[in-house]
Amino acid sequence: MQAIFVDGIHEYDYSEEIVDTGVIHILFRSNGDQWSDHCKGEEIMSITNTGDGFLFNHNKPKKEMDYHYAFYLSIMLKKLSFNDHKVQITGPAIDL
């Protein structure tokens, strides 16, 4: 399990699970005090890399998504996209 910090706070945890259909990437809420007790450690979303593309293991994305979901998705896609690549961005710094 890998800890994900947002603005210096341990907000999320990330894990991978190898299965017959590919690799499942899972994002959880951390057990931090910023979360209500009923949602600490809760799975937020999971995406399976099938080797031919990505399978979203939940009902989204939809035509519209709220800001929280878009943020969760951005975390997952950054993790998936940059796993095996070195990315260099020139010009003013951009935090990924």
C-alpha cells in the first residue's frame, strides 16, 4: 500500500492487485482523522489495466462528474500513466 499526500496530508492510499484479467489499481481513503469514521479506509475507485486498455470498475465516468470524482480520477490516471515513463515538462513548474 502506498500513501498519497495532498498538501502535506495523508489523504489516500493506493494499491495494485494482479488478477487473471490484468492489474487492478485501487484508490482508498486513508485512515486519517480528516475522514469520518464510517468512510476511513473506504475504496473510492478501482481501474483494471487489461493490457488492451482500462476497465472502470464502477458506474462512472459519466457525461458529468463532480469535482471530487474528477480529482480522484486525476490521481489514478497520473499513477497509471506515469508508472513506466519519465515525464519532463519544460517551462514554469507544474506540480503533478
